[in-house]
Amino acid sequence: MKPLLEVKNLFQHFKISRRFTVKAVNGVSFEIYPGETYGLVGESGSGKTTIGRSIIRLYDPTGGEIFFNGSKISGKLDAATNKMLRKNMQMIFQDPMSSLNPRKKISDIIGEGLDIQGLYSDLKQRNEIISEILKKVGLSPAHAERYPQQFSGGQRQRVGIARALVMNPKLIIADECISALDVSVQAQVVNLMKDIQAETKCAYLFIAHDLSMVKYISDRIGVLHKGYLVETGTTEEIFSNPVHPYTKSLLSAVPLTNPVIEKKRKLVSFDASNFNYENQKLRQISGSHFVIGD
Ligand SMILES: Nc1ncnc2c1ncn2[C@@H]1O[C@H](COP(=O)(O)OP(=O)(O)O)[C@@H](O)[C@H]1O
Ligand SMILES: [Mg+2]
């Protein structure tokens, strides 16, 4: 199967001043296959959001290339590729309050992409599409006439998902989309995302800073540290055989469901100051499992 998304040797450096540059992303490469979920994890400041934004073209990469469905989508794009991308790649944001315009009705928030791309023939069809999508995310068609502040955090995130989903995209980038929600609501939203994926076969780039939900939703995982991808493999491989010390320390912070084991759990600390990732390449240790050496 051909990858849906290919990120090849991506660099994103922000020049802050003449003397100072933030090296947010350094030579990151990974692929996402159609219909799969790729979990991107790493602590705050590791470059996750920057990678998501580079993929969806909010930033122009300072190095490397990005391909979608075999077409190059970094750098200058022609109108047709741009249009294809706006339909097929959508984003769900972390904070559903600040990402939903408070002055717009839910129907207009969800309908915006449809309006721009002209994806309906008349208002009746537009209303039908919006009613359908509201039902799909567990809201009701009557919610279309309401405003974002009339909803709870979990409901707003469902609106965010509906807005992405209504375009029937092939890839959804979900940047910490459940981090602001209560733990019980997190599970509901993740379950909804899984159900939607089973039905629509969309792929997810699921970005998170902790591994607990990532384990549950991801087929493969990439571990990011200081802008470097230090380890990538199937969820099974990463959890059963983490190789990089940073991955081990991340895993040791995942709460366990068994309280007896949880009591004995030890946090593995990781001293990042000993690590110099420059000029290091991911090395394959088994089938699809790669890791940066120390
Ligand atoms: N637009 C920007 N300009 C300058 N520095 C930035 C910008 N965006 C992110 N950074 C810096 O890049 C690093 C990675 O940030 P980010 O991608 O937001 O990490 P994460 O999403 O993993 O928390 C941080 O040091 C951050 O301060
Ligand atoms: Mg972020």
C-alpha cells in the first residue's frame, strides 16, 4: 500500500533574531498509511504542533518535503493541488473554545468548508449534510441553530470533529484534541473518533503529550524529543520493547489500571542533557521499529 502522507526529513527552524534560531523540528521523517492512526507523542515544546502545522501548510518547511497521495504539498502549490488538499486534509484543534468563532452558529461553523468548496446544490442539501454530520458526532440537528458558548467542552469538541469530518477528508490532524477535556469525556471522544474511522476509513495524525490515549487509538507511534523523532514503531513494539531512554521514561509515566502494580510503579527519569541528536539517524531494530542510538 502506498503512504497517504510522507514527511521526509522535515526541518522547521524559526529565526527569532539575527543571532538566535529555534530549531523546533530537525530532520523528522515518517509516513501515514490510508486509514491508520499515527500517534505523535512528546513533551510540551518537542515540536508536535509545529509538525502538524507544517503538514497543513500553516508553515513553509525550512527543509525537507511533504507528500500527500504522491503529490508534493510543501513549497509552492498549483490551484488544483491546493483545492484537493483543502478537502482531503482537516485539522481538529486542542481548544474547542478558541477555535470556534463565538459569533457564528454551529451550522455556519460546520458549513464553512462546504460553502468555500461549493459542495452542495441548494440550502436544503446543505442543511441535510449538516444534520447528518451532527448526528454522526452524537449531537442533534437542532444544535445547528445554537452558538458555541451554549455547549460543554466535550460537545464543542464534537463540533470541531464535525467541522473536520463534513469534508470527508482522507487525513485528520488532531492536535491534543482531547487534552482539554475531562478524562471520562476524553474516552468518549476517542471512541467517537475510532467509530468514525471504522466507517469513513480516514487516517489520523493523533498528537498528544501523554501516552495513555495514544496507546488506545494508534496503530503506530512516533516519539518526539527536542524536535527529533527518537523512536517509531507499531504501538505493540513501542509498548512491549521501548528502546530509547526517553521513550522508556514516557512509558513509565503512563498510569496503570491495576492498583497493585500501580503502587509499585517506578518513574524512570531521563537526563536529556547527555543527549546530542545532531547527525544521528533512526536505526532499524526490527520489522518496522526504528530508534535513534544514544
Ligand atoms: N511560530 C513560532 N516562532 C518561534 N518559535 C516557535 C514557534 N512555534 C513554536 N516555536 C517553538 O518551537 C518549539 C516547539 O514548539 P511546538 O511545536 O509548539 O511544541 P509542542 O506542540 O510539542 O508543545 C518550542 O520551543 C516553541 O517555543
Ligand atoms: Mg502543541
